[in-house]
Amino acid sequence: MADFDLVLKHWGPVEADYPANGSLVLTRLFTEHPETQKLFPKFVGIAQSDLAANEGVSAHGATVLKKLGELLKAKGNHAAIIKPMANSHATKHKIAINNFKLITEVIIKVMEEKAGLDATGQQALRNVMALVIADIEANYKELGFSG
């Protein structure tokens, strides 16, 4: 519970501008891990230099961060949030578990820059995301998806 609270103390600046921060997260993810861009069919043809200005990237990044905000505020009581998300990411989008780990590290960097998330807060977010990712993976296994 303490990890959730620590991260939530720094969530305000992220929440204040989901589109800009979401764009930053996805743009950085696609730049640092170009293979991840292929997982988003509607973003495949966008040049890396055009990602930051793309409204679709910004909107999807906002969606990602809003969902993370829901998960943080649920403070571990997130089964009802994770189940449908895991289902769509396994059956429709085919997103491997490792990609959640990659985006976690990008979100940590963005939160350090935009919200002052210090080393203790960064570890708290890693702890929270390890729990979330483990629960997504458990759902994946129930669905027979070995992503």
C-alpha cells in the first residue's frame, strides 16, 4: 500500500496533462524500442520524427496513463480493471508481457522528469508495476496466451 501512496503523491503532474505526457511516453517507447511501434497497427507508418506531433499517439498515450491512474488509485484491488485489459491485450492485440516491462521503465523516466519522482518513488512504481504485470500474466495464462 505504501508504494501506491508514494507513486500517487507524484501523479498530479501526470494527470494534469494526460495527452502531452502520454505522447511523451509512447514517443519515447517507440524511439527507444522501435520494435514496439509495430504492435500498434495504426502507428506503424508514422516516422519517428512525426510521433510527438501525432494526435493518435497522444490520445493513445493518454489512454494508457489514465488506465495506469485507475490501477494506482485501486491500490492493489484491481482485478476488475486488469481482467478486461489483459483479455484485450492477449486475444486482440497480442501484447507480450515484456512490453509492459519496457513501458514501465519509460513511464518511470517521464515521471522523474515531469513529476519529480525520485529514486525511492521510482522503485515504488517498479514494485507496483511488478504486481500489476504479474496479475496481467496470470490472466494471460488463464486465457492460454503465452505472451
